[in-house]
Amino acid sequence: MDVMFYILLKAINLVQLALLYKHFEHWAIKSDIPWRAIKPHLDDAIEKARPLWPEALKNLPMNEGHKQQLRAHWQRLDEDFRV
């Protein structure tokens, strides 16, 4: 059963990833900007944020409980978006 759950979870994550990209693609079309011009920047922004956010979060003037919720949220993201 654990393997089936893992496969289902991965499938859900892939759908979420596809939906996120679809949202950005939709915004690009509405803005009359070619998607192929947006996607590399989206991928680049995600890659740049990964190493910066965990350390930056420590120094942000934020409620500690909110920081913990944000860290927990990051762990639930698909590996492509996980910080």
C-alpha cells in the first residue's frame, strides 16, 4: 500500500506542477508575452530562491509560528519547487 500511496502522491505533485506552469503560461498569454520567454526565468527564479530562502527566513521579522508553517509548506511542495 505504501508504494501505491507514493505513486499517487507523485502523480498529484506532477499535476500541481503542471497547473502552476499552466497559470504562468496563461498569464503570459494574457500579457501577450511568449511563454518560451517566461519559462526559463521562472525556472531560474526557483533555482535562485532555493539556497537563499532558508537562511533569509531566519532573519525576517516574522512570527516564529508563521516561519514554522512556511517551512512545513516548503516540505510539502513537489521536489521541483521544494526549498
